[in-house]
Amino acid sequence: MPPKGQTVSADDGSQPAALTHLAVAGYRSLQQLMLPLAGLTVVCGANGCGKSNLYRSLGLIAAAARGDLVAALAAEGGLPAVFWAGPQHTSGAMRRGEQPVQGNLRREGARLRLGFAGETLSYAIELGYRADDQTSAFVLDPEIKREWIWAGGPFHPRSLLVQRSGAVVERCGDGGSSRPLALEVSPHESLFTAVSDPLEAPEVFQLRNTILSWRFYDSFRTDRQAPARSGRIATRTPSLAGDGGDLAAAVQTILEIGDADAFQTAIADAFPGCRLAVDTVQPLFRLQLHQPGLLRPLEAAELSDGTLRYLLLAAALFSPRLPPLLVLNEPENSLHPDLLAPLARLIGAVAERTQVWVVAHAEALINALEITPGSTLLRLERQLGATLLPGQTVLERAAWRWPG
């Protein structure tokens, strides 16, 4: 599951350098996929088309920056479970249905590749099976084969800044010169954890911090035992936790140091006449929703699942400290259809301040987000088991080039 951490991004309101492309090869249904990214990217498609695989692939890149990519892949069943299971190459006859899909001779070793292009720095990683120690019980553990960091978006050998090949991480210089940064890197360790000196390798340090600042929200719990329904000893909370358990503290932080007026306006947009408050008398802060006609506010334990989920999303999106990338996976789950238009307005407003990625399946939300200025809609399909973006031209796919 993708990480759910705090952020270290600036609070000055400026929008950080954005990602321009995401590329994945050999991961589940993502045989070879490159997607363009906008300020607001909306990914949709039928069930089973590969939307969740894209969401997971972003989480795997974040796991590489944290240093636990191998463990994250093991939690998914290891490389045998996550590798593309279809043929390495599909013929025109297969695509036209004139020939059954069948395996073909694999001319190179199986590889899983993940990468992204950014406006300032870009990154890619390649994993495969171990080539040695066949007697080990861990022979199916993934091994990091190569990693690259380069300047700008499209890869060019002259833009390469840092590369890792096997156990060696090198800084690349002009004229093809290089010098080692690390010589004995474990095959389970990414260059982000092997090279940590910000003076020796500022690009690695900067990119690692940026990736660790990405924030993922997926399937907030709203059941009777959901963390958001119970009190919790509160501290200042500039970003909502992934489980939503610090909801009351996050709301109070917004009311104190965030855009409280806009936040309350967004609540009233979804629930006319309502406003949020927090009971801060006791160490355990308690959320309170004031509704017209009621003599007392409702606490989180009394709210419906849909109402609580919307409040969780509002608190996440109104964070006083926005990350450089905010990823929402099917935020419309459990919401009443009347809440989808206010949610789209909320997401659109946040996308003016930072980059947002939304995986959605509700057409009402998709249609509302599609007309948001600066948005890009990516409607995925699946053909012969592989996820693809219909209509993507050769020139558009050429915007990404794998290093190596």
C-alpha cells in the first residue's frame, strides 16, 4: 500500500516543480505505459483496466525513496506476482484477434521499470531477479539492477547526474567522466539510502525529500471503529494522517493557521448552513459539526459514513502544508452523488496550488473534474491484458525514453 506520511514542503503558497510524465514497464498490467501528467490529472476507466496498478506504482517509487521497496514488493507477493504475465511481444495478428495470445521467446531478462520525469529532476529504477547465489531461499527476492537521476524532463545521456549500476553509485560529469559515490550498495538498497550526504550529492538529497513529501490518501475508514470517530491526544497537525485518526487536530490546525474562512465555505458548500468546530477543552480533541435546527453539535461518532468521509477529504485538501504531489485514490467512495460536485470544486481549488492526481470511477466526479482548468483526463483501456492509453501517438510516447 502506498505511504501515508507527513510532508516537508514549503508553506509559502508557491507551487513546486511538477512531474510531467510517469512511466512503468513490466508491472502487473502495465506492460509498457507512459502517461503525461498535468496540474490536475484524472485517471479513469473500467474496472480491471489498471487504474490501481498506476496508483501502486507511484507508491513503489515512494518506497524506493524510503528504502523499503523490496519489502513493499514482497508484500505484493514478490516479483513472480507483480511481473507482467503476458507475452513479451504481441503480433499484429494477436491484436486483430486472428491468432491466439501465446508466449514467445524472451530475449532479455525479466525487468520491472518505474520512472518519472520532472521539470527539474527525473528518476528511473530497474529491478529484476538475482543472478547469483541460486542456493539461497531468497532467490526470488527482487534485486535493484540500475537507477538513474537526470536533469530536466526528457532523458539524454548529457543530462545524467547520478547513476547506479549493480553495487556502484556514480556521479556523472561532463565529457563522460564519473566518480564513485558508493561502492558496495546492497542489491536491496536504493541509491537514496546509500547516498545521503547533501553536499556530496545534492540531487539525491533533494529528490529523496521531494518524493517523501508526496502524500497518498486511499480508502479512509468510516466504520464504527474508524480512528477518525474517536478522540486522540492532539498536537498541531499541518497534514492529515493516512488513517484520518487525527482529524480533529487537523481541523483545528486549519482553523488556526490555515484558510479557515475558505474551509468553512467548502463545508457549507457540501452541507448548507453547517460549520465545523473542535472541542479543545480536554486533551482529547473532539470534532463538532454544527447543523441548522439542532440544539447541539454532532460529534464524529454520530456522523454518517459519507459525511465523515467528506470531512476527511476536506481536511486533507485544506492542509496548511500542501505536498508537491497529492494523490487521491477513488475519493468518491461512500459519498452521496450530491457531494461529488462540491468535492470536484474542492479538488480543483487545491490543484491551483499543487499537483494533484485523482483515480476515479464515478462519472459525475470525472465530468466535473474534466472541465477544471489545467486538468488532463486519462481514460485507460485494457487490450490483450495490457493497460494502454487509447489514441496516444508515437510522438507523444517518444516524450519518455528509458535510460540505459
